[in-house]
Amino acid sequence: MPRDKQPPPKKKRPAAFYWWTLANVLALCLAVLSWLVCLHLFQHPEIPRNFAILKKLGRVTPPLPLKQLEAPPGDSADPRAFYRRYAGLSAEDLALFNAALMRNYLSNFREQNLIQYTEGNYRVEQVRPLGPDDIFHPGFAVRAQAMIAPDEFTAPAPWPVVIEYLFPTDDPAAASLIAPNDLLQVSKFPNCAAVVHVAKLEGEDTPVICLTVAPIAFGDFKVGKTQKFTTAAPVELNPGGPLPVFQASPEGQ
């Protein structure tokens, strides 16, 4: 006798808890992803893309308009100390260090252990205005060569350290007050010029350390005995601006 043909069993649809579990797993993944993205944004404002997003969200704080007596405490060093400190660093170490310096600068120096004030005598080589593509504007930049006297009986001689001193100022005539061959005397107070970037340039015999410095407290800057101009906190910062501002094939950007 022919057997009765049994209809094929119907495929069972997934139970409701399956879809519920899948939805919750996806929601959890999205929550973790968004948390990681937000964490990356806020922990790394030195990345230009992150800074632009934070700026659109209104989470960027411009530099505080501190007076010179309100400057935060920090270490200070002369050209010799800076050279010993950075000449031996690799390009990778400099890149990590510069990211930390810029992050600290953008966050108004929350990490005081990273504050390094510049001191010493420097002979001016170049002066140029700062524009929209730089780290801030208006203002101007001065490139100067460190001058070191080995002892009190010897004339100062060039040392393999240069600084780029960034002056934020609304005074259009300020840049004309400093000219090549002028001597720039920098001290922890009242200049309050903190290192925001370190680069290692190729020298003829030895590498040259290039320090980009910017004031973190503002007021009058004296030029010579009679002239002066006023610095003011930048309104906006641009971490995507090229550093050093006087480009010269640096390492550790």
C-alpha cells in the first residue's frame, strides 16, 4: 500500500527572545562604540579633526587671559638644558611628546608637569606675521638663535638651539619693533614663554633643537629700553597649523 506522504515540517520562526537579544547586543555595541569615540575626541583634542568636532560642539575653551603674576608654576630651562633634554630623542619619541605638549596647550595647561618655560639670550634671525593657517593669529613669529657664553671672559657664541617665539598681539606695528640681529632676552618671568613644540633639525655637524614657544600669560613685552607692545590671549587656536612655523625639514613633527 502506498504510504501517506507527510508534508514537510514548517520552518520554525526564531523565537521572540532571539530578536530581543540581537537588538540589545547591537544597542550595546553602538553604546560602547559611541563611548569610545567620545573618549577619543576629548582625550585627543590635538588631532585637528577632533578639535574641529569639539569646536562645533562648543567644547573648546580658548586660552585663558592670564596676567603675568597668574602664570601657573612650571619648570624652566636654558638652551644647554634643552639640548641635553631633547637631542637624544628619536622621531617617534618627539612625536608622542609633541602630541602631549599640544594637548596640554589646548587644555589650558591642566598638566603642570609638562609646562617648560624658556630662558636665555637669543639673536633674532627672522620675523614673520602669523596668518589664518598658523596655530593662532593675529600676531607674529620670531626665529632666534641661542647665544651662550662659555664663561664670563668669553663672548657669547651660537648654540645648537633655536626658538620660534610666537607673539599673539592685535598691534599691527609690533612686528616692526623686532629686527634681525636684535638680542632677545627671555626669562621665566615676565615672559612666561612655554614650550608647545620641539623639533630636531638637521645641522651641519650636530642636530639643532628647535623650540616653538608661546606666552601663557599676557601683558607688556619690552623691546629694548623704551619700546614695548602688548600681548593678548588668542581668541582661537588651530592645532593643524604647521610647526615649526619656519619650516626647515624637522624631525619629530
